[in-house]
Amino acid sequence: MRFAITAGLLACACMFPSATLAQAGKRTIDGDWAINFTIPMETPAGATALVVPEAEAKVLAAKVGAALAAEFAADLDPELPMLVEHSDGLPIVRGQRRSRVVIQPADGILPYTPEARKSLSDPPPPGSYDNPEQRPNAERCLVGSGQAPLVNFSLDSQIQIVATADHVAIHSEYGDDVRIIALNKPHAPKALWSRLGSSIGHWEGETLVVETIGMPDSDRVRLAPTLLVSGDAKVVERFTPISDREMLYQFTVVDPKTFSGPWLAEFSWFRARTPIYEHACHEGNYSLRNILLGARQQEEDAKAGGAAR
């Protein structure tokens, strides 16, 4: 179904405004973009400024990357640490290395409410093994990489953007998510929202502005970099081409329960050198069943142990 939607959008390429811009030799957001940075959301320890020299950027990227790799290694995924360690370093904007993506407030610290900041350090609640619906989406490779904002850890991931006269499709290679953005229209009825929420957008010159609401609260904690996006949040994104090969991606999250004030983050995407490939990740057809069977076996073992005593 996703391929049918994307193919249909590609077939309509002659209709969309960006194609007209491209034909006129102007910049456009359409095409394949690569994101392979180690992305600190907030100011990391040891950073001296927002814009840092290359030598400092390498040191910071190594520290942030090592912390991420250790976190993923603890989750028993041997592939992720290797990918993190082979990133393209810290984010770049107009040729300058950035120590973080948050540019407002000036100190690079997100204005979390005290309750929200505390929740970042609270251990996750124990999972339930009663039924498949209670297991986390990631166990079925539903990783939410297409959810707004599009800020993920370095996996040499690519994003494809295709625009028509009345819609824009954003296809994330990692996780194989496709977000469909309706242009110049109100949000669809809630019954039609997906796990990626409801996205609407409009053009401001060459800039695509997108508003997304209604993402599931179960996905509120985004990882690597860590960011809280609750089910009540509104995410605003801006996609602005600044050269033939560079696009500035800006975003913020509006949620008074989570943030005490406004903030803005940005980093650049760059034209991909390779096409998008299928993201092969098993959807847990067997592992999810075995997880639940294991829980039932533990329950039986506990009963047997109690009876023996």
C-alpha cells in the first residue's frame, strides 16, 4: 500500500509546485536526503558554543556517540553501536559544525517543566505481557522514525520527499514510515489519524511549513536524542532549501504541559548519494509470540513453585 501511494505521488510529479521550481532552475525540497549525524538535542558537556571548530566537534561527537553506543549495547543490539560510531559527526548548517540542534533559548537547554524534566530520569514502568497490544511498538519494528520531528540517531538513514499540488509525502527509510501531509486543508477527523498523527502544511515561498498533532502518547519519549513529545503536543516543522544540496530543517514542539516556554531547533539535511533501499526489519511475527509464551511459562513456573512450598 505504501509503495502504491508513493508511486502515485511520483507519477503526479508534473503537477507539484516544486517540480515547476526545479524546471526553472530553482531550489526544491523534493528528492532523497541523507541524515547521518550524531545529534545532541541540548548543549552537551564540554561544548564551548553553538558553532564549534572542527577539532572540538570531533571530540564532542566521539563523546556523544560513545554514550549512545553504550546505551544501545545495553539493549543487546550489536548493530546499532557500530552504526553510531560511523556517523558524519556533529550536525552542520551552512558549513558550520553545531554542538547541538537547539538554537533558542540561547543556552541550548530545552525549557522543560520540572515535572517533564524529572520524567526523563524516571525509570520506565514495568512492561505488561498479558497481550500483544501492551508490548512496545519497537518490538515489531514500528520504531516511529517517521513521526515528527524527524530527528533520529545516526543510522545513515535517508528520507524521500515527494510533493504534488495538494499533498507532500515524506518517506523515512529507517522503519519504512510514510507521512502524508495535506496542503492548505484542516486536519482530518480523528478517526483517520495514524500512529504518525495528523499532518497539514502550506508553502511560504520555497519553505514547506508542516503542523502535526495527535501522535500516540505511548510514543512520547523519543530516544537518541531524547525528546518528549506527548499526545497533546503540536509539532511545527519548516523545510527550507538553502542550496542545491542542502536543506535547513527547523522544528519546535508546542506543549504547555511539557515545555514552559517556546524553543527552536535546526540542522541541515544533505542530498543523498545513494537511492533509498528497503528497510528489512522483522515485524516480530515469531518473537512477539515467543515473548508472550515465555510470560505464560513464567506464570506456570511460579504457580508450580508456590504449590511445592
